[in-house]
Amino acid sequence: MEWNYVVPGIPDSYFERDEEIPMTKEEIRALALSKLRIRRGDTFLDIGCGTGSVTIEASLLVGNNGKVYGIDKDEKAITLTRKNAEKFGLNNIVLVKGEAPDILFTLDKKFDRIFIGGGSEKISEIIGASWELLKENGRIVIDAILLETVNKAINAMEIMGFQNVEVTEVIIAKGMRTKMGTAMLSRNPIFIISGDKI
Ligand SMILES: C[S@@+](CC[C@H](N)C(=O)[O-])C[C@H]1O[C@@H](n2cnc3c(N)ncnc32)[C@H](O)[C@@H]1O
């Protein structure tokens, strides 16, 4: 599979899927990647890589001089992400099966950018660990569905000392053709939380 465009937002249909494994959908993914402000050569950590769509896009954005680490507690998610990495012909990706936050301390690596797409039950601890793993001037982005996760994430980010903490709520509606015309179907709201380690 080829993606030669310089902007993120690979169509969802380009990815191998498994009905048991969730995926960050293309519009939300494009926004989250934009908030991450990824640079060529960055070292990127994707916590809860799921289907691998964020891992794949980050891999393309950091390029051959960069590196992407994908973590998931579910072996099936790791296998699916690997399949997608192969489908897109990417070789700057390292996949590790394990549960955050514990697995994060075994990586022995510092990161320029961290994305948290899973792990809502332990979000405070995962944000704490991410602070330790982020380089100076590193940036974190968290996708959340639950209000409780947003609340915990903001508190944890403030306690750790993240700067420029911002919360964006996104509600995507997609057009669906009906006999009468095009009806808009809303998806559930997603919160995108971002901050800097300065
Ligand atoms: C919404 S999905 C992420 C989708 C992914 N961003 C993508 O683009 O395909 C969340 C993932 O986080 C994983 N997860 C949840 N809690 C975790 C934890 N504590 N440590 C590691 N992975 C976790 C789940 O197994 C699931 O695959």
C-alpha cells in the first residue's frame, strides 16, 4: 500500500482490520497527529497501538531517520499492527506487547512525541510515566472518550508540570446516502488533550 501524500489522514479502509480491535478513525487521527506536531527524525511512542493506524501514520511522518514504538497489552493488536506495518512497507517500527504503565519503564528510551490512545483506567499513572520518558521540549497527545478520563488526564498533566495543556472536543458527522438524500450520522465525541514538557 502506498501513501505518498504529505498530510496525514490515511483512509480507514486502507488498513487491515479485526472486529475485536479498535482503530482511531481517519479524521480524529489527522487532528491528533496535527496536535502532536511531529518532525522528521522524531522518536515516537504510541501507547495502545490497536490496529496500528496512528503507528503507521507516525512512521511515515518521522521518516527513515525516525523511530516509532507501538505498545499494546493485547497480542492481537500487536499482530494486526505488524500486518499493517508490512502492508505499508515500513521498517522504522518497533512493537512491544505489554501493559502500560509498567511496560514503559522497560523501554530504556526517551521520546520526542507520545500518543496515548488506550489505557483510560490507568491514565494518571501512564501520564506520569510518559513525563519521565519524554525528552525536553517533548509533546504529548491523549485521545479520550470518557469525561472521567479527561478530568484525570488534566489533573495528572498539571501535577507533572506539562505546559500549554489544551482540551479539544471533536464531533465528526459523516454523510450517509438515503433514498431522500444525504443524512449526517454523528459519531461519539472524542477529546484530544495535548501538552508540552518544556
Ligand atoms: C482505541 S484503541 C487504539 C487505536 C489505535 N490508536 C489505532 O489507531 O488503531 C486502544 C488500545 O489500547 C490498548 N490498551 C488499553 N489499555 C492499555 C494499557 N494499559 N497498556 C497497553 N495497551 C492498552 C487496547 O488493547 C487497545 O488496542
